[in-house]
Amino acid sequence: MNALDKREFRRILLIKPSSPGDIIHALPVLHGLRKRYPLAKLDWLVATAFVDFVAVDPAVDEIVPFDRKRFGTIGRSLGATREFVSFLAALRSRSYDLVVDLQGLFRSGFMAFVTGAEVRLGFADARELAPIFYTHKIRAPRGDLHAADRNFAVAPMLGFGDAEMDFSLTTTNQDRTRASRLLAEADIESEESFALLVPSTRWETKCWPPERFGELAVVIRERFDMKSVLVGGESDRDAGNAAAAAAAGSAVSLCGRTTLRELASLIESAAVVVTADSTPMHLAAALGRPLVALFGPTNPARTGPHGRIEDVLRIEDLACSPCYFRRLRQCPHDHACMLRLEVESVAEAVGRRLGPRMQISAGDAKC
């Protein structure tokens, strides 16, 4: 037992502003808090760009939007500084009695402190002096601990350590309807199987060449009689177009045309998802979809699909991986970790995820 697990908190703030993958890794804490404190008012401080992603979750009572871009100019912009002071005053007025800071940076720790909550919980090894603002510190296990498991290390102290980690994602009928319309535009009927491919990521070094995604789409069409859908954000349109061009009619790009919840709805109905270390990978893992996750510069033990290390495909004999380089110019090995992943090996992994029934069905269809 500990000093907190028997306490009944009435107003709780969870701090985890970004990114989408990090938010997904925080969901088990959110759902655990709701289960443990069913009568509490439970709020989530999240970046404005991701408000819609989490606002529909029934575990959340209220979203506290945090404008990272605007508040990033405090000290340089008088207007932004005044707005931030007002934001902090509003946080204080909510009278939280428990704040859980999963971000672990100076700014998030400071915001936790400003709330005046009696209990402010964070990690003892948080960065940028954040622990000075906490009343209670968690010591997460050392080693290659997955980000979601690290977050869930707060659970025993708060009385839900025995709960199952719940990654449930919430989408709406409107999200699913929109996803169905996009598939129809891609000439994919409602009951038709399709592969979902993600041809880009935020890090240059995580990316598998988009042309190879296009070549993979051709193989998937030939072997499994399935079309492919390419997805990504607005900045991924060029990669999507390049992959679609290489696919020669076997794939359609929907890059830049979905919200995060609509993307989740597409993933939910996909027969298989192929992606590098990315938000769609975490969505696919949370939704339990068949997945091939391509890894190179990052460590799948820390940021891979949670609980599904068998879905990771990587070059095993590279001493330089993981390197955590973000830019190709930093890599002295000609991006070997990703470029050595051949289309054929990825296609074979897709076949294993689809299983023998799909392969037999595809073979029958081509006869």
C-alpha cells in the first residue's frame, strides 16, 4: 500500500499535450483513472491540434486546450505572455486535488505546480527540472521500457495497478461514415478487403521510400487481390502521390484528407496496415489490426506497437540501429536500416499477417 491508493480525489487533471502517439500511450492511464475514480471530474490538458482526437472519449469530462505554438512565444510576445498568465489563472481556479504529469518537462511540471493541487504526481527522472514541482515522484523501471508501460507506472500509487491496460480509441458514426465515403472514392466497396499503407513519417530516417510502398501495393494486388490505400497528413501528400504513381493503379492516396479519428476509422476496417514508426502504427496496435511495422533508427522495445513486438520488421544485424537520428544527413551508413528492407520481405510479412485463408482466397480469385 502507499499513501495515495486509498484516497478519493474529486477533481483530476491529466497532463499529456502531445503527440498523437504519446497521447495513445497515455490512454491506459486515463481509463485507469476513470475506473478507479468513477465519480471524479477528470480533465485532460492537451495541445489544441489534438483536442478533437480525445474530446469524444467518454472517460474525459473536459478538455483543457493548450496552444503550444502561441505559448511558445511567451517572453517575446506581450500578448502571448498575458494570455499564458490568464491560462494559468484559469488552471488555478479549477481547484484540482490531483494532477498527473505524464509529459515530464519544465513547462508541464510548472503548470502542475500552478494548479495548487495537493497531490502533483510525476516521474522522478523527468527532464528539465520538472520533478521540483511534484509532491509525489514515481521511479519507473529502468531499461528498454515501452512508453505506455512507463506511463502506467503511476497506476500502483493511484490504486489501479492491477487494472488491464486499456487502449480503447473512441470514434463517432460521423467519423466512420466519412471513412466509408473516402473508401468509396478510392473505388473500394464497403465489404471489400484493402491494405492501408503509410508512406511517410515526421522523421526522415524512419521513412521507407514511398516508391517501395507503391511497389508493395502492386505485389499485394497480385498476391492477395487487394487494393491499397495510402494515408498520412497534409505534409505527406508528395510521398503519397509518389507511392501512388509507383503503384500503377494498385493504390490510391488519401494523404491529407483525414482527421485523426477518421484515420482511426480507416485503420479499423483495414485487412492489414504497413507503416514505419508512426501515429498510424500506434493506432493500428490500439485497434488490434494486423500490422507490419518497419523499424530502423528507433527502438521498437520503447516505441514499437505495444505488446506486439512480433509485428516489427527490421534489419537485425546493424550495430548502428537504433541511432535516433532524425535527419538523413546525420546517418553515416546511407540509411541502411530502412533501405535494406526489401519489398519482397515486407510482402512476405504482409502474407503472414493476412494468414493462409486470405492467400488461398486470393489465389482462387486469380484463377
